[in-house]
Amino acid sequence: EKTTRPFLRSREFLWQEGHTIHATYEEAEERTKQMWRVYRDFAQDVLAIPVVSGRKTESEKFAGAQDTYTIEALMHDGKALQSATSHFLGSSFPSASDKNNELHEVYETSWGLSTRIIGALIMVHGDDSGLVIPPRIAPVQTMIIPIAQHKEGVLDKANGLVDTLKAAGYKVKIDDSDKAPGWKFSGQEILGIPTRIEIGPKDIENNQAVIVRRDTREKIVVSLDE
């Protein structure tokens, strides 16, 4: 699509959504708030997106809803992006049979999160060098980049780090291509991989490696024993 915001304004997008009906007002209201909290915690704790969360005003709530709860993600420019909503629709549906086969009013909820959240993720974390992916959802959490890999022992040590980190539960890859280290660094940044680990002859001699964060570019020297 010829658009500058493909995840925000596209002709087709995917939803994760749900619709429920409940026997009582209280059950439906609690489910509405529960899903609102699920989306809020997912955005903040997994996607690392800061949000303002709360109940929409009467003029902004979903048409026909009694209450609409929202999470609004905060962008770099200070604008807010509606990222998920949960609606308490009240008893607008016809009566339904309960477990005793008696007709009663039912109370409905509706809630959803779309692929628009990917756009939020890109805008909140991305920078001029490209994508930045939070570690909890990154398909590769760290890229190991051997320095002067043609020298004896460097690739062996780097591959040993891969095995160690995978055994500890991390999603790890190694860039042992023939490209220059600077090229590899740039590639890792564009892909948004949260960290890279640099290891070369001098590091091996000092029993250390250098970890570089993608978001802050902070370099952290750590002992290989750690």
C-alpha cells in the first residue's frame, strides 16, 4: 500500500477481539475492566509502551456503549494513539435463557486490540537508525558479533557463547559472515535487535565481552564468567 503509516491507516488490519454475555451487570462490568487491565499490562510490561489508561468521556465512548475503557499510547511527539479498548455494552441484547431455561436480561462486553499496536511499537521505540524491539517480544534478543574472527579461537569462543546463552533461555544468533564489524553493527541496529555482544582477541585475553544496548547504545563490559 502506498501509505506512510501502514500499521495505522491500512485498508485491512487484523484484530484480537472478544465478545461476552453475562447473567449480571456486575459480572459484565468486571469482565470489561479485566480485559482493559490485560491490554494495559501487556502494553506496559511486554511491549514497554507507556500508556494513559482510563474511561473515555461520554462524547468519546463507543457508540451504544455504557462505558468504554481505553489505553492511549504516548508517541515521541507527545500525541496519544488509541491502542486498545474494552466496552461495557449494557443490556442492549434481547433476553436469553439461563441454566434453568428462564428468560433474563443479559449484559454484553466487547473488547479488542488490532495490528495498530505494531505501529505504536515502531513509533514509541524506533529511532533514526531504524527499528527497536523490546526484549520480551524480539525474535532475536542478542546478536553475537565476533571481532577479528579470522584469528585463532575467536569463532570458537563466540559459538560457545551462543550455546551458553541458548541454554539459559535466550534467543541468540551469531553473525559470522565475512562482512566488516561496522556493517554487522549497522545490520543489527536496523533489525532492532535489543543487544549485541562483541567479542574479539583482546576480550578473550581479558576474559570479557562487550554488551551494547540497541536503545541507549550503552556499552557494558562483562566478565565471561558472568
